Amino acid sequence: MAMEGIVYEDEQLIVFHKPGGLAAQTRRFGQEDVVSRLKNYRAQKREEPYLALINRLDQPVEGLLLAAKTKRAAAALSDGLNSPDMEKYYRAVVVAQDRPLIPGETGDLTDYLLRDGRTNYSRVAEASVKGAKQAILHYQVLRARPGMAELWILLKTGRHHQIRVQLAHANMPILGDCKYGGTAAQGRQLALCSSKIIFMHPQTKQKMVFETKPKNPAFQLL
């Protein structure tokens, strides 16, 4: 039995390409999410419908999600979430607001982010502000045209809305990000994709590498 969106599956884990707009996990009654979809899929196969998400994506973000099918696999993968064994790469189309971006150009962004749980919003703050957490990412410009560019991003920390906040703060808001990008980025689906994930298999200890291409048509603009 095949299911649309599953990139890889074995007895320990599932790698799933989440479409933009589908929540990874939600408490809203009656709203479908990745967890419920995969649990139903497992139940239809007469498997124990246990499922634990290892990484998470904002609802507007598409791309690769890693889920464990057993509690032992979930513990092992969660332990490696912030270790060098796990690498998370993204692709984003950004609006270059203050200068042209050049293909091949690289950069590192280091900020301190403060989250407001009441509004589901994060902002850049001074390091001395209580609750502010360090956020680090590395980027490379893949393609560019006047006013717009596609970035490849290595996420080095996992903060709330990190990529969206840091790029907006650097005057490179993500196309379609109405929450952080301002009017220059409105009017399109959020052009951010979790495009590659690397991790150690929880049972075999082999290096696992999965990569996907963004389905968002915004990536065809460059």
C-alpha cells in the first residue's frame, strides 16, 4: 500500500514530503495534519499507529519531515536532533530589498531570537534580553535576478520561525511571507522548502540522506 508524499519507509521510520499548507501536527479538532494522515496510513496496513515527529515545519512550509514508527527509534533520532549527525538544508526564494545578490555568494547569520507564544511570533532581540536564544544559519545564493534570489540554507540551530525571521531581518524576506516579509513579499505561497535531511539510522547506524525538489511554483521564477 503506497501513500502519496512518502519518500522512504522502513520498520523504524518514515520520511515524508509535507505540502505547504498542511500542518505537521495540530490540536484543532477536525483539521487534518501529517501525524493523523500517517497514523491512519499505518492503521490501514494493520500496524500499530504510533508516530513521533522528529523535526517540525511551519504549516506554510513544504518539504521533508522525519517521523519515527517506534518509541526506541524516536528516542534515538531525538537524541541526534541537535548533533552534527543530523543536518537540515532548505531552499528559499527571497526578495532582495537593499542590494543585488550574486550567485555563489555565501554568508552566515547569527542573531538572538525572542518568541512570543501568545502571538506565535518571533523577533530579533539583544543577546541580553531574557529568553532570547541564539540562532545561526549559513546560506549560499544559488540563482538570482534583479530584486530576487534563490538561497540554499544550512540550519545550524532550530528556533521558532528562525529562517523566516533571520532572512527578513537581513532585508531578504522570503517571497510570500506575509507574517515577516512585509508588502514586498506578499501575494504568493511561502517559498521555503525543507529540501534535504541527513541523519543516522536509529537501528543500523548508517548515514541516511534524502533530498527533494520544491513543488512551489515560485521556485520557477528564477
